[in-house]
Amino acid sequence: MSKPLQTLFTLSIILITSCYADISNTSTLCPPSFCGNISIQYPFWIKSHTINPSDQLCGYPDFGLECSQDKAIITLPSDTYYVTNIDYDTYSITLVDIDILDQKCPRARKNVTLSNLPLSFSSLDLNLSFYFNCSSYPLSLDPIGCFELSNDEKLKSYVILASDEGEIGYDNWKCEEHVNVIVKSDELNDVVGGLINGFGSAMKKGFVLNWRKAEDCAQCEISGGYCGYNQSTKKSTCICGNGSVVAKSCKKGHGHLSGVVTWALGSVTSV
Ligand SMILES: *[C@@H]1O[C@H](CO)[C@@H](O)[C@H](O)[C@H]1NC(C)=O
Ligand SMILES: *[C@@H]1O[C@H](CO)[C@@H](O)[C@H](O)[C@H]1NC(C)=O
Ligand SMILES: *[C@@H]1O[C@H](CO)[C@@H](O)[C@H](O)[C@H]1NC(C)=O
Ligand SMILES: *[C@@H]1O[C@H](CO)[C@@H](O)[C@H](O)[C@H]1NC(C)=O
Ligand SMILES: *[C@@H]1O[C@H](CO)[C@@H](O)[C@H](O)[C@H]1NC(C)=O
Ligand SMILES: *[C@@H]1O[C@H](CO)[C@@H](O)[C@H](O)[C@H]1NC(C)=O
Ligand SMILES: *[C@@H]1O[C@H](CO)[C@@H](O)[C@H](O)[C@H]1NC(C)=O
């Protein structure tokens, strides 16, 4: 390697390591807290009604959790869910539909929708397809027993694996409602009596979502900051290492980086 190239190479190493060193420590800027036994850390944060609305909060704008009676609650576009676990190593959270928890025979009302939040379904999940109050259905399937208390005996409800839908030909069913429900697949493997008897306990164990870097926060994080949220303006902000709050990035323009590159290129041409 020629000397100027070597200089450039060393410089890039220094630049890269200093960027990463900046980003590795949230403990001072974004102190972790607890809701019940759930540790809430960046990029999650606790929405609070008691703190000053002008206080700066640290985390992704959409990842604010309510903490009510020691239970963490997240609001997705579809509904609100209890957060029963957050795993910061695997970037995964476990959510449980609040409405069904006290139901003996859980009846899901809504499909889970993630819209454009930086969340996706985990490979640990399984997709169940519920058909409620059907007046026309294949006779080869057993209906869900625990719903049959409804006064109209002719209406039956069914649950199948969404992956089996093609084979069963559900297109000809006449049902009041079709809802997809996500559960953890290992919760279903463990139940005795199959899907019809096991979906309730599986639903109460919830499902897993993975999070990824929020697009709105990428520029801030790359610049060494943490995404923040201003409760009064309801806008995301960027919290820098020195504690100051900026709009987007802790680096002004590209000044920092381009200065070094210009200097390095200068030394290349001067040799
Ligand atoms: C993060 O900061 C805290 C407090 O300043 C310090 O105790 C800890 O060692 C730091 N951790 C890392 C990984 O730098
Ligand atoms: C939040 O925004 C308001 C209005 O612009 C501002 O007065 C306040 O200082 C901001 N809070 C923080 C912590 O930056
Ligand atoms: C929190 O406590 C509940 C009830 O004691 C328990 O079921 C759950 O697994 C705990 N969660 C974590 C993340 O420790
Ligand atoms: C579940 O299955 C339905 C129907 O096949 C599909 O529209 C939906 O995207 C699936 N959801 C997940 C999370 O796989
Ligand atoms: C079926 O319809 C009846 C009458 O409208 C209703 O009471 C019942 O809750 C429905 N069952 C399901 C599982 O949606
Ligand atoms: C849920 O999703 C399924 C499949 O995408 C759709 O057929 C059904 O109408 C949706 N149900 C509700 C209640 O939105
Ligand atoms: C803190 O850092 C940011 C970004 O590097 C800079 O814009 C700001 O002026 C600094 N604030 C103080 C008080 O040093």
C-alpha cells in the first residue's frame, strides 16, 4: 500500500470506530426504566402524563409505551396490546391482545396491522384464520365448540391454519367475519386437542414482532445521536452526545467528514 492510501485507510478506521463508540452507550442520555418487570430501553420509552410535556423523551416516535398498573401497553394502528417481553438482543417484542385476556373463548376482533411502523412479524409466529358465524361451510371441518352458545345454532365458527386455506377452498363460505390472528407456533405445538381447543391459550401467550431501525431516525443514529421525541410538538428530534437536542443530525451538514476527506486527498496530491 502506498503511503497516502495507508493514511486514508487508517483515517477510515478511526472514523468508523469513533462513530460506533458514540452509539454504544445509551445509559446516560436515555436511561432505562422499568414498567412492572419489563425493562424499557431505547428505542422504547414510557409515555407519561405526569412529566412536563416539554421534557425530551428518548426513543422512536412510534415506540412510546404506556405503563398502566405495572403493565406496558403499545398502540399499533389496529389496536392496543400488552407488551409482555422485550428482548434487546434479538430485537423482538411479545404482544398480547388486551381485549381477549379475560375471555374464556377468545374472539379476535381485528387483524393486526403494522402499517409502516419499523416492525415485522417474527419467524416464531403462526397465522391462524378465523371464520365467525358462518351459515355456509365445509361439512368436513369441526366448528369451534366454545362459541356454540349463540342462540342461532346454524351459525358456526371455524379456525384453520392460514397456510391451509388454499386446500380448504374457503371462498365458498358465507361468514359474518374473517379475522387473522397471529400466535407463537410453539404454543400451538404444545397443546392437547389441536387447534380448536388450543387457540385460546395460544392467543393469551401472544405473538412476537421484530423491530428494525426507524427510517426517520437513521440519519440521527448515524451521526452518533439518539432519536428523541418532543411531547409538545409531537415531532421526532435528535439527541446528541453533549445532551443538546437538534432536529435531524448531530453532524452539521457533511462538514466533519468532508473536511477530513479534503485533507486526506490534499496529502495524496502533495506526495
Ligand atoms: C456507559 O456509560 C456508563 C455511565 O457513564 C458506564 O458506566 C458504562 O461503562 C458505559 N458503557 C459502555 C459500553 O461504554
Ligand atoms: C419541545 O418543543 C417545544 C416547542 O418548540 C420547545 O419549547 C421545547 O423546548 C422542546 N423540548 C425540548 C426538550 O427540546
Ligand atoms: C413478568 O412477570 C410475570 C408475572 O410474574 C411473568 O409471567 C413474566 O414472564 C415476567 N416477564 C419478564 C420479562 O420477566
Ligand atoms: C396471514 O394470512 C393472511 C391470509 O392468508 C394474509 O393476508 C396475511 O398477510 C397473513 N399475515 C401474516 C402475518 O403472515
Ligand atoms: C355470532 O352472531 C351472534 C348474533 O349476532 C353474536 O351474538 C355472536 O357473538 C357471534 N359469534 C361470534 C363468534 O362472532
Ligand atoms: C382480516 O384479513 C383478512 C385477510 O387479509 C381479510 O379477508 C379480512 O376481511 C380482514 N378482517 C377484518 C376484520 O378486517
Ligand atoms: C452539541 O453538539 C451538537 C452536534 O454536534 C452541536 O450542534 C451543538 O452546538 C453542541 N452543543 C453544545 C452546547 O456544545
